[in-house]
Amino acid sequence: MPTLDSVGTGDHVCWLVGPGDDFTATARAFAADGALFGDKVLLIGAPDSRWSLDGTPQGLVVDPVAERAGGAAWGPATMLDMVHREADAASRQGFRALRVLARMDRVWPGGASPQEIARHELDLDGVVLARAAVVVCAYHRAGFRPGALEQATGVHPHLLGTRAEMPGFRMYSAGTDCWSVSGVVDFEGVESFRTALDALVARSATVRLRCEGLELVDAAGMRALVDAACGSPGRRIVIENPDETFRRCWSLLGYDVPQIPVELAP
């Protein structure tokens, strides 16, 4: 995405905020658009109520750092619960949708590991898909290591900002326990891919991966699928719509055996 102007209901955006970006102005414009379109606005760690068009507070403004200073146990799980709760409330209250902008360096003031980011964003993606919501997760470069930023971009359907840390693949929710995978999974992005897979198999007995948009999976990517499935007993990964090249390589690598709980579906 070149800007946040085109976001709509169901969008889950990773915004990589660089040192030259005017975060405050963009955040206020995003929130003001919500007021115009009839959305309920939730700002997490973002500018205060001065974003409103007439100076009157609109929506909810929460600062996780201030909440912690007041004794609250505020973390990514709190954010997930808040988005879930406020999306339901927005629907009951007659809003078009819930519009969220979260400054992730306030959610994780000490930074976060790729594993933490994968778990949180994949859970959040499911909430966005199931509820009438649009969520923008703003990752300031200064607050996260490059590997964490790469992980964040790989588990969002949309990206705003520089693509320097964007891996070749994208993984995002396509339904209950079903995830769309697109792009390229090779040795450069396999670590992020494996981290995302581990987060999925930890939460579901069967994970379905829709691969219509998947252009290539190299041997390292296929090994990541095997290791993720075999690393959690009782789990199964179903690969939907793999192309013939994927099927042939899978068989040649010796993975098409009952001992490996990965199924290639039609």
C-alpha cells in the first residue's frame, strides 16, 4: 500500500515506520477518516484525542506504557482481547467497523522476538477476518530488530512502508484454521516461514494452507513444513492446491510417506 487512504474493512496492515515518516500526521489522518466513514476508532499508543476533527474526543485512546505505569498488566494479549471486544461493541453500537491503529513499540516497549510477533499477528489476523475491523500495526524500525520486522511483514496481508525487510512469502488467515500462503519460500525467508508454521500448529490440530498464490517452495521450505508438523505430536498440515512441481519435489525428497503428517490435498 502506498498510503493508508485505501484501507477497508477486513484489512490487516503492517506499517513499517521509518525515521523520515510523519507518524503522528498519518495516524491522525487515518483516525479522522474513520470518523468520516462511520467507524469506531481505537488508538493504541498513538496520538491522543487531538486527532478528532472538531477537537472533541472520538473513539478510544489507550497508551499501554501509561497503563503499565498505573499497575495494569498490559501486553499483546490485552490488545487482542480489546480488539475482539471493541469490534463486537462497534457492531452493536451501529458503527460500520472498528478501526484500529496500534503503535507496536508501545505494546512491546522492550522489543519482541519473531516467535512472539508471529503468534500475536496470526491470532490478530483471525480476529480481523472474523469481525468487522480494519487494523494497522505500526512497527517503528527503531524499536525492533530486523529479524522481528521481517517476521511482522510476513504475517500481514498488507504492507505500508519500505520493503527492505519483507520476506518473499505472505501468510494470513483465510478462515478457521485455514491460511493463505503466497509468494516464494526459499532459504532467505525459511526461518520466518518456520516460525509462522510453529505458531499455527501450536494452536490447531489441523492447519490448512491454501497455496494457489505460492510461486515456489525450495527444499528448505519443504523441510520446514516437515519439521513443523513432526515437531508437535498429534498435529497435521494439509497443503491445498500445490502445483505439480511441488508434488514432484515432495515425492523426490521422500516426504510422501505416512510417517510425515503433511497431506497434499487436490
